[in-house]
Amino acid sequence: MSISRTAKTVAVLAAGAALVATSGCGGSSGSGSGSKTTVTWSTWGNPEELARFKAFEKDFGKRHPDINLKLQAVPSYSDYHAKLLTQLSSKTAPDVFYIGDDFAGKFVSAGVLAPLNDKMAAPDSKAKPEDFFDGLYGGAKKDGQIYGIPNDANPEVLWYDKQTLKDAGITDDPAALNAQGKWTMATFLEMNRKLKAADKAGSVFYNWYGSTYSMINGFGGKVYDGGKFVGNTDPKSREALKTLADGYQDKTFLVADLLPEGNGSDVQFIKHKVGFAAGGRWMIDTVKKGQQDNYDIVPFPSQTGVLMPQTVGTSFLAMNKDTKKAQAAWTFMSEFVSKDGQLLRLKGGGNAVPSVKGADSVVMEGYPAHAQTFIDTRDGGFANYPEEAGVPALTADINEHLLKLWTGKIGFDQAMNELGSLVSAKLH
């Protein structure tokens, strides 16, 4: 799974806990019975995502009977990285683990990850550096050294509800407009206005860089320019942020993170209360709870209707620098992120898009109708800006500050001034 729900808390319910209990073959993080080596690995995820890992573990075990895989799942994304850092400090961390794209810089800076270039470039490697889309390495790559491999990806797209659009008097189909080069920001915002006038919410976004920066790009703005943060000063960037702030405050847009339990973004979307919901391929599971043929996807719009670079949520598989089982850990890790590994994990309506070349067939399995959009946005997308991804906690601080603006706790000019000061202090 990629960082499919980056700003969300992802609950691992009883099914997830049961999976953890059965995903290893006993023993501690040392060697198991006989000649077997136990490789522990860790991630977050919901029960459906964890079930896919179980399928991979079973397949891996058939090919590598000398290696046990023991999964340590953590109940929520928000708790995961703090626990992992504590484990790393106390030398009790797993051998291999996931890292979210907004935390990659922190782990690289802490010096706790094993460098992977030599392992990836080895003649028998199943995960060569060039096998992966370069824009997806983000903060897991520093000074040419790779410390984490994008295990898969989730381009941030706009899912839309045809029924809700129809109820609001909208007759144009967004995907059809996109195919004609007519999917513009002006058109998107007009649809949101019509949805609001029909007592619907226009769009729901999570408060993370994915939606925010894709909107800035859609307005023709810049977040960074020559390594300098300009998101608060570039005129078009300010226009995008002001549009978001105004929309959140008058409820044309909804902040998914703030919606009440039991009536969150997924529920509102399938109950036809929202026209557009930003998300990745993981939303297939959500929309199939409703009338699945009623939903389709479209990229974030641009000013001109031409596809512009969009954010791609990623997470990375990394190796503990202090692991005593580097060879077995690399065997698991390289196969997990390889073409065959991603095909296995993502087939059948999987929750992400491959980060490795040559595996796009799993996306084009027939749903949604315009699944090619996932591939198009990934190919030209990026896993956060390297200037930001390389600074520990910077993305989280930006998100937290912008939430004050979205909720009207601070005015726009004050928010922009404070945002500039916040980023400048962290970057220098």
C-alpha cells in the first residue's frame, strides 16, 4: 500500500489484529526453528490492505521456505512513526519497515536507514534503481543515495459522483471534458458552486500536501522556486490557497479530517452528498459500497485543460541499518517491491498503483472507466517536493498551520505571513 490516506488515522480493526497474530511462524525477531531466519517487518493499514500482505507472505514462503516473515502492524498512521523511532532508538526495531512520504526526510536525517544503492544495482537484484519512476523517490533519496524504495503509489485524483452532479443540474461529464482538453479549473470551480447551490458539498479533501499542492499547480502557481518556498507569495499560489480557504469556510469544500465519525468523507460520498472526493486507487473499496458504475475519476484540473504535474502519495520500504539479517531482509524487500511483487499485491482492484515499470496491467483491469488517469498522473507526478520532503516534520507543520486557515481561526494575510516564516525557519 502506498501512503494512501496520508493525513488520516487508519484504523486496524480486529481483523488486522488477527492477521498480525498469524502472519509469522512464531519466534522472536531472531532465527526461528531449525535453519529458518525470521525477518520482522512493520507497516500500518486497514484490514483489506493487510489481507493483501498476507497473500504476498504466503506466496513468498513457497519460494523461500528458509525465511519466516513476521508482520508487526501498528493501529494507526498517526502513531506508527513515533513508535518506530522509539524502537530504532532502543535497538528493537523491525528489520524492514514502511515509511510515509512525509516522514522520509526525518528517518534519512536520523541515520537509521541502510543505504540501498549497492543492493539495488547488484546483478541479481530484482529491484533496480531504474525500475522505479524517478519522481516517486521523494525524500527517501538524498545526495544520490537511495534509502527507501517506493513500494507502490497513489496518484491523487478526483473521484466524482455522476448522480450528485446530475442532481445539481450539471450535464457535462468531467472525464469527457478531460479527454477533450476542456477540464479546466474554472469549470471545476463552477461545478462546485452549482453543487453548493443544490445543498451539496462540492468537494472533500484531506488536509495534506497532495490536495493542497495539486490545487496550487492547477491554478498555475508554484510551491518552491529554485529551492525557495514561494507558496505564500506567488500570486497564483495565493489565489489557490484563498480559493481553498473561502471554500472550506462556506462549506463548498469539506476538510475530511474534521468530519464526524460515522459520517466521514466516504459515507457522504456514497450517499450522494458530495460531488468530488480527492483520493487514490484505494477508493475503489469505498465506491463499490455504493453503485460502482456511478463513479469515475478525473485529474485535478489546470487553467488550460492540459494535464499538469500532480502529487502522488507514496510510502517507502526501508531497511533497518542495524539489522543482523540483511541478506534475508533484502530478499524479502526486493521481491516485495519488484514487478512481480506489486502485480501480486495490487491485482483484483488493489488499493494502489505500481511504482515499478511494467506492471500497469493491474490498473487497467476494467475499473473505473478512466483508470488510465491513474497512470497518466503517476507518470508526470511527484512525491512531494524534495526541498520539503527532506526536512523532518516540515510537511506536518505546514498542514497544521493551513488547517487554522481552513477553519477560519486566522485571517488569510496573517496565515500567509506566518506560513512563510514557518517554512523559512525550517529550511535554513
